Amino acid sequence: MANKTVYFSTDDTKFIDDALPHLGMSLSQALFQGFQLLVKKHQAQQQNFSEIKLSVGQFGIQQYKVFWGRKLYTVQVPSTDQTMIESKRVYQTKGGKFVYYTRLDPNLNYWNTPQSVNSGIIPDTTKSAKKFQIVDRLDDLQAALGTDVINQIKASQTQPIEYLDI
């Protein structure tokens, strides 16, 4: 394998010398790992994927799921009494799977109206709920989304992005 020489400024070498002991690896290993991450990120962005971070924790516990994906579908549906709102999203992952994410939260558009403020009722945030599900095929989400939505998502995938020269 050919050797490559990399030059750093004096200011950079101080940063490197301070950081390397905390990484537990050589400068060569760190540079290569960083380069690999940069290439993977660039390749994903070329395919119109971005890093998705979804909050999945319940009851105030902070937990997240992070993956490379692109959003295919999003909708917000208020409850029949308008006090809560459910957000539904479908993502396609870089690995070809599909993520179904739902989130139920107080409907702030309702709770900020004069009638709700005057009622003295405080929205119950303990009813908030989140669901994170990974499936292999869009059809596996038919029970949650319905046939029409699944068919519309599939139809949109024939040309998910149209680049316009305008």
C-alpha cells in the first residue's frame, strides 16, 4: 500500500495531540475512520438520504433512534375531540427497509384557543405516545396506513425527486 503524507498547521497539531489520547487510536486510524464517515455521508446524500433522528423515549426518558433515510409520507391527524394530534411518518432507510413512526401529542392549536384556556383544563401530556417500527416491505404497514396510502407511496417512488431546470 502506498504511503500518503498529510500536513497540519501548528494550531491543528495541538488539537490533535490533545484529542488523540481520548480516542485510544493512532492518528492514522482516526484519519481513516473520519474519512470513511465522510465518504459514507457523501454517498448517502448523493442518493438523497439524510440522517434521521427520532425521539422514541416515553414518560420523559430521552431515547433516540438514528438512521440514514428519506421521508416518504407524513400526515397529522387530530383526535375527534381535537385535544390530541397524531403524527404519522414513513421513511425508507438506506438499507431498503421502511420505518413507521407515530407520535401522539397534545394538539397545541386546540389548547391555545380562548375557549380551552378559559376552561382551566391543562392538557394531559402523560397521554403522549410514540411508536417506532421497522418493516421489510411497505405492504407490512397496510393495517396502520390503509391500502390507498400504501399505493400512493408506491406510486410516488417511481420518481421520488424531480430536478427542475427553471
